[in-house]
Amino acid sequence: MQHTIEPDSHGPLTAPMIRAVDACVHCGFCLAACPTYQELGQEMDSPRGRIVLMKQVLEGKLPWQAAQPHIDRCLGCLACEPACPSGVPYRDLISPFRAIARTQFKRSFGQKLRHVLASQTIPYPARFRLAALGGRLGKAVRPLLPKALQPMVDLVPATLPPAESWPIVTPAVGERRARVALLAGCAQQVLAPDINTATLAVLAAQGVEVIVPPTQGCCGGLAWHTGDLRAAQAFARKNLDAFPADVDAVLTNAAGCGSAMHEYHLVLRGTPDEARADAFRQRVTDVSFFLNRIGLRASPRDSGRTLRIAYHDACHLGNAQGVRDEPRALLRAIPGVEILELAEAHLCCGSAGTYNLDQPEIATSLGEQKARAAIATGADVVATGNIGCLTQLQAHLEKLGSPIRVRHTMQILRDAYL
Ligand code: SF4
Ligand code: SF4
């Protein structure tokens, strides 16, 4: 696309944004893949429309405020990337644009309050646990709360599992085949700590020694995707320092975290840490991809039962990391498992980080559609690789009165193997 964006006019993030704008030929193949275009039917809420808006803002031809509602409605699901025949790297445009937009104009009080509360609680497990407990009280007085806070208390789960902790080193069972480091995640530690426990058990049983670095922090994804560049950089640096170099891979078991860590080179672009961020991100791998690559060394036991599993591709695993076949292959290795596919599988479930808080109507509509699609498969269980999707889908299945449980791929593997 022809543009008149000045090189470096918006700092070190300008160049990747220009490359993305340049690559778009305006063909519109991405429109059908975009959940917000499907929901709202407006060009400005499609990938192509958003690229034009961002280009015009970066050229100085459109005020930031005019584009912002449409940019805010973008889920960051990246369904537009695999749909694009020209290979537009939309991710190189949307997050950098949000980082710059944050410095350009003021948000409403309600938006600011939500962002402060989310950014000061979700990345810190102890605070998030306290906030979730407080939120349960908030549910009782929901009508009395400011409107801006009501979506937050709606998302608070009715019960929280007890806190769990993990050793710094979990040794491999039997002969050691690999040594990895694991990101423990932040919201996941509070909402579903068993996912980490299951991941450690599966890896150890497969001969993988796992380090959980004690000084690690949040991946920074929440900050990066909401335009808080400074906070994202601080989280990224903390993890660059925390993770050891002498491991075969840095593993994540939450797609959103893995996808954010893959973007550390952008987060730290133009800083002295850019080169080591680039080297680090290339060692980051989703646990399902890693396990499938090294191969399962023993067959899971045969329970004699059939298990129908509907697999939900988390956007940040399928679209952002290209990991689709590997979790299915791992699950198929379990005797009696049948993998079922959801209709409209490319559509985001609506969770998308804090999207649930900022755009509750679209998030609810997408969540309900995904839950209906899961029910229509006739599955016993839904498997996925991201805590956000897991929480969103479980909530909407329950709302629809479905008994289907949503589980992480590692939890299903642990139950089959151990
Ligand atoms: S990231 Fe998702 S919501 Fe945003 S433009 Fe692309 S497909 Fe649409
Ligand atoms: S499919 Fe790709 S090239 Fe075509 S309009 Fe969408 S982003 Fe641009």
C-alpha cells in the first residue's frame, strides 16, 4: 500500500509498522477471517480497514481518536495473518501502534481505572488471588458498582482452586532426554494451577528435566497488547535475566504468554537489549510443540474407554505460533481418543487478554458462539492450550447448561499417562 509515513517518525517501532503497511495490497481476503468484521460488518472493524486507519494516523492525516475505537475493538487474535496471501505481519503493526497511541491521547476515567486495576493485579499472582477473592464480594453488590467495574466482577470465578507451588528443579524420570525451563504464567497460577503441575508431571515422565526459574515474572503480554510499552519492557528484561541459557528450550503452556515472548524483539526494539531479546525469543516454544518434536517415549495406558475431545485452537497458539497439529497428535496418541473439530474454528473465543473487560458485548457473543460450537460436536471434553480460552469457554458452557469440561492438553495427557 502506498504511504507517506516518515521513517522513524514514531521511534524504533516505525520501521516494522511501515513494512506491514507496505505489504498490504488491499485485497480483502482477510475480511472473512476476522471475528470483529463478522460481528460488526464494518470495513473499519476489519483487518484491511484497520491497516488503512493506522496508516492514515501514522501519516498524520487522521487524528488518533478517530481510529481508536476500531483499534480497541481488534482482538489481536491474528486470524488475519494466515488468511492473508501477501503475508502481512499484522502483529508488527497492531501492538506497536497501540504502544504509540497510548502516549498520544487521554482515555476516559472508566477505561483508565479498568486498565490500572487489571495491570496492577493480573500479572502478580498474589495480588490477583486477593483481587479475585475481593471480586467475589463485589458480585454481591454488582448493581452498586461503577459501570466500568461491572465487567470485572462478572469475570471473577465462583471458586478458586487452592494455591500450588512448584520446585525449582523437577528431575526427569529415568534417562534424561532434555532439560528445559518453564514459564509458570501469572493468571494461570491462580485460576488453574493444576496446569503447571500436570505439565511438570508429563515432561518429567517423558524424560525431561524442568527448571522453573524463581525470579521469573509475567510474560508482559497484557502490558504489550494494551500499549504499555514501558511495563512490557520491564517484564521482558526480568525474564531475559531470569531464564538460564543452558537449557534446550524455554517452554510455555499458555499460548498468550508464548506469543508475547515471541515478540520480545519488538518490545525491546531500539534498546541495548534488542539482540538478546531476539536470541531469547527463538528459544521459546510451546510445550505441545516441544513434546511432539522429541516424541512420546511410551504409549499411554489404555483405559478401555473412548474419549471424544473437541480441540479448540487458541488464537495465540494456532495463528500466532503456527502450532495446530502437535497438540492434536499428542492427544491422538491416547488409546480411545477421538479428536473432533469445531465449526468456524478460526473464530476467536472472545477472551483475548483484557478484551472481556473492555469489549464485553463482543466478547460475550464470541464466547457463546464458541461454546455452542463445542456442544454441537458432541464432545465429552474440550481441550485447549491457553488459560484465557479455557476460562472463557468453561464459563459460557456452564451458562448454556452444558456439563462439558474444558481442560488443558497437558492435563489430559497427565491423566492418560500417570
Ligand atoms: S487481529 Fe483478529 S480482530 Fe484484529 S484485525 Fe486481525 S482478525 Fe480482526
Ligand atoms: S488479506 Fe492481507 S493484503 Fe489483503 S487486505 Fe487483508 S491484510 Fe491486506
